[in-house]
Amino acid sequence: PAPVPVESDAPAAPAAAAPASWLAGLLDNEVNVQGLRAANAQDAEEAEAAAEAEESASEGAEGENENGETLMINGLEDEEEAGGQKRLWQDDDDDAAAEQPARKMAKVRTQAAPGWAAVEPDADDEDAQSDISEEEAYTTGGAAGDLFKSTAALVDRSRGLPAGTLDHQKLKDGNAAEYSEARLGAVHFHPNGSLLLTAAPDFRLRLFQVDGATSTKIQTVKFRDLPLQNAQFTPSGTKIVCTGKRDTYGVVDVETSTVDLVTARMQAERNLQNFSCSPHADQTAFSTPTGSVYVVSMASHAPVFSVKGEGPSNAVAYHPTREHELWTLGGSKVYVWDVRTRRPLRIHEDEGAMTATALAVSETRYAVGSTNGIVNMYDIPAAFPANPIAAAPAPVKALTSLTTEVEFAKFNPTGEVLCYGSAKKKNALRMIHTATLTTFANFPREGHYYRKPSCCDFSPASGLLCVGNDRGRALLFRMNYYGTA
């Protein structure tokens, strides 16, 4: 049976003037963050009055939560810092409905007056920021306050990103407002560069607004039976795909504040942890331990097609500009598939690998990490040979600085930097200058410990780098060469 809308016997609150939508600003790719914060401050004054009126009207209503408890419904929790009305309805057919694919399972309620819209730091926050800047932060140039200001006039980019040392600065943690209770499985920036998500096996997806100096928590969504291992914004920024070691995945619609739990229609797959959202179509590709890769429509959640390689597929990626290329791993092999014909364009062994575990693809190069800690960098040819299993290409560089399994690899959007690492050893994190294929000598900084890195992401304009670790922290760095986030 279809889920029944949540109903309440409480009297309806009087209509209040709606503040300007935070989402309208956050989804604007040309957003001016400082201007957005000023606008939010003005909106908050109107919102505060609306919130007081709503609170007064609903006082004593049935189901009111006066303790700010975490609210749960149909397998999801909506954590709201200011509390809200507790949902009392529960359907006995929830379990049966959960087995049906693409069925809407819950709705994340958003308050009419979001209190985070204009959070002013108190004295403790200012002290904490001072501690960060003096004791934890280090800099080789730039300032946190100028994060979203262009420095194009001050930097000569005609020769590209300089090699040798990386001009960067440690900022306040992206999730300092609320750390995760487990190692981070994913960090990912919204296309506007000012919104950051974190996902962890503590079942929680958290959203933060970051500007390098402050970290403001926007929302937390808790899944009851989906320990999160991965999450990404779709390229449009309107949805978030969340996965774990389950045969279900979550899709959060950030425009309507709804969450869909989707049961995979993918034979007997039980682990959809690894996936990639297509930058060219409303589709997502899931790679699985059985070696199968499923491409799913995000509109209908129905499989579009599937391909299969040899051995477990530990990573999948779309080429950033070639719309028809889907890259996957299978055992120790690399596969390039044509999404139009569903046939392989290229298949080759990753040199020296027993099992390939990480994959990153830029416009001109791709990197493959393996269980032995080696990352091989390859050039992408202008055209693949007619025979997909022709002689395997030789890597242009074998990066051998790690000794434990490579768990993640990521190019920055310009393809000038490769970041990769392993969560099996402290400070097992490296940054590569791709033009010269050399390691930046000052990253990670000597004497500064980042614990065990577990994931990373670059902001859309490469001005920010976020690295998640085993302590649930989203370490944030500014890359001063790039003018904006």
C-alpha cells in the first residue's frame, strides 16, 4: 500500500511571510557567499518573528517535541536543532512498502524559519576560530577571509600550477559544527562551492555551509538501516545520492526536502557502495563486488543497462567531457565502455596490480590505485584502438610513495592535481602535480597529522580541498593558486 501522509490534530499555524529560500541562493552557481550571508541575516530577522508566531500558535499542540529530540519516521530521522512536532503516525504495512522499489518512504521536514540562516558566532566560537588560526592553521600565503574573493590579478597562471611546493592554507574543519561519530565515507561539494556534505557509517548525512572561517550545520538526515559509505551531489546540485553496503540507496531531493529509499532492481546485488553520477545525463552508475556495473535512471530508478567485467568492480567513473565513455574496474583490469553500444572500447591490465581499488579520470589522464599502494598514471589517447584488447598501455608514471591499499583518488576539476590516499595508515595522503608527475613536498605538512585519510573532494573551482579522516573530521584546505572556491 502507498504510504499515508503524516497528519496531526494540532491547529494550523497562521500563515507567515516566507523568508527568501536558502536553497535558491545555494543552488545558484554564481552565488556570492558573502552577499548570501548578508541576505540571510536580513531574512532571519523576518524569520524570527514568523517563528515566534508559529510557536505561539502551536503551543500545547498534540505531538509537540519540547526537548529538541531527533524525530523519526519510516526509517529516517529529521534532526532539527530547534525541535518541532513529533510525528505520531505509524503504518503497520511499512515493512511491506519498503520492499517495493522507488517508493517514497519519508519526508524530511524543513522549518518555516530555519534558525541556521543567520547564525552569529558567540564568544566561544570566536575563541575557537582564534585557536584554529594561531595553533592549528598554517599558511604559505593568503587568508581565510578572502576565500571567495578572486586573486586572479595577483597570480600568473600563464605557466600553470607551479610544481614543487603547494601554496595552501589549513582552514577550520568543514564539519566543525558537528563531527561524525565514525570515519567519513564521503565528503562532497555542491556545484556552488559553498555547501559541503559528509556521510558516515553512523547513518547520518550532514550538510554544512562553509566559507573557510566558519562552519554552519544546515541539516542532518539519519537513515535507520543504511550505514552510509558514500554520498554525492548530482551535477545539477538538486539531489544527493547516498549508498552503503546494502541493496538500497537513498536519494535526497534538496529542492523539495524529500527522501526516497530505493530498493535496487539489480538481481542479487547487496552492496551499492561505489557509484558515480553522470555529468552528461540524469543517470548514476553503480559498481558491485560481483563485477557488474548498473546504470540507473535517476528519474525512474529503473536500470538502463548493465555491463560486467572480470572480478570485483571497486570503482566507476564517467569521463568529464566524453559523453559516451564509462570507466570501470574489474579485478586487476581497467574497462572503458561505450554507453551507446554497451560494448568495451578498451580493456587492459593495470600494470603490477593484483586488485585495482581506486580510479580517477580527468580529460587527458587517468589514475589507477591498487592493493599494493601503487598508483599508475596513464595518458588517455585521442582515440582508442579498433581492437579493445590490443597491447596494454604503459603507465607514464608509477607513484610508489604509499605502501598500503589505495582507497581513494581524485583529480581536481582542472586536472592539474591528483589527490590520493589510504585509510590504513596515518598521514597516508599524497598530492601530485600532474604536469610534471611529481609529489608536492609540503603536503602533507611535516609534523602535522591528519590521522587516517578516508576520502577527499575538490570544490568546483579548485579553491578548496576537503579530506575526510577516520576521526569523523572533514579537514579543509585552501589552495591559494586558485582564486575562488
